[in-house]
Amino acid sequence: MAGTSGSLSSLPPKNPAVPSAGCGKATTVTSGKKTITSGGMQRSYIIDIPSNYDMNKPYRFFYTSHWISSTAEAVQQQNFYFLKPLATAANDPAIFLAPQALPGNPNGTWDTAKPTDQVLFDDILAFVKANLCIDTTRVFATGFSYGGMMTYSLSATRQKDIRAAVGIAPANYRIYVGTKTHQPIAWMQTTGVNDTTCPWVNGNSTTEGSKYIAIEHGTDNGCMVPSTIQTWTSGAHLCVDFTSCMTGAPTKICTFNGAHTNINSDPGSSTNWIPQESWAFFTQF
């Protein structure tokens, strides 16, 4: 089991907010597409700030990475993985941000061999903390497919900044990760049992696939990782909560009858359960 010295998981659930430096100050930041210099390059992102933004309220902050051959605009069009409507319905507005992969990367992928996109996260988070009022203990990350891979990458190295992360159809290969800290982090993931793009197990590998993300985070989180992780066989989606995890680092594994998607409904339902489970996971903190 890893230590907690570099992880937000040592905080108790529902801890008092820790305001960022931007709290109490009028901001000039507005919603829309923006640019930032990161790693000597101009990078872009889309930010969504509550229309009734209160400079004295520390907001939750969601960092939402796009999938392959996609854009920050596509994430915005999905209402940031459908989380924004849930925040609105809960009267718990948040600040959402969708970064954009480098235009020169093939098929709109996040970097596979350099820390470019991890540095982008660091630079964006520093800018947001300085210029907006967020709760520095409630920074969250999520993404689908290649965005899930980017989320996994951040979850393995940025536990001091990210309280909880949700990888939607993630994979642990063909993405830059860097030196893993093995610090705990609250982690949830989803995988369709028929997903051949980011499968549960990548071929006959004993290290690649979302199964091994679950094992890695479960181990780092001090959980009792079952020798066989139960996956969907029939009926509604199946979520398995690992037992004996650190209080601040739950590990939740959801599988379902489906392929490579971030939109899935249980039999007899028209509701996409993935954002519902994600929102519940994030807001337990």
C-alpha cells in the first residue's frame, strides 16, 4: 500500500473547502474557447463558468479530456460528459474545462511519448487557481476512450492535485504516463464487455487493459483486490466496489453489456447511467 503524503486522499469526505488564490477577487475569465502558453506552445481549451459565478464560492473543477479524432468542442456539446446538467439539477454548479490535444498529433491523440499534456494540465490548473475561485481539494478528472487514457495518465501522477478521477473506457497503453507515484486516488472506471477498442484485457497481455488499471489503482488504494474481478454477465450494468480501501480512495469498477461507448442505458431504461454513476462518485467527497 502506498503512502498518502502526496495525495488528496488523506482528506476526510466532505472536508471544508480549501479556496484557491483566485477566490475573493473579481475575474476577467469568461466562458468560451481560450488559449494558454504551455511548454512553449500555444494550447487551447474550452472553459464553462457558471452564469451566476460567485467570486467567494469555491467551485468544484472538472478537467474533461476528449476522445480520439475529437475536440474540446465535442466534449462541450456533450455537456462535459453529461455532468453539467447533473450539477445544475443538484443546484451544485461547477466549473468545467475541456482541453484540446495538439493539432499536429495524429488522429487527435494525446501525447504518447512526452509529458506535454501532463504539463498542460499543470499549467491550466495553475491558471484556474489563480484567476477563478475553485476548491483546491475538489479537482476532478474524467474522459472517454483516449480521454480515459489521458485521465488514467493523470491519475497515476497527479494525486496531489486530483481528488477523484473517472476513466470511461480507459486503457493503460499508447499514452504517456511518466513515473508513477503509486499514491492513492479515488478511482472509478467503466468498460463494456464487448469493447475491442479499449478492452478489459488487451489480447493475452497480463499488463494491458482496463482490468490492470483496476488492479493497479486498487492496490495503490490499499484495497482488497479480488483474484477474479466480477464483470457483467446479464441484466443491468454491474459496479463492483473494492473492499478495505482507504477511506479517501474508493475504487469502483463498472462493466456493462456494450462496446466502446460513454453512453449506455440499462434494459428498460432510457437513462445514461455512466454520468449518473460518475456524478455520485465525484460528489461523495
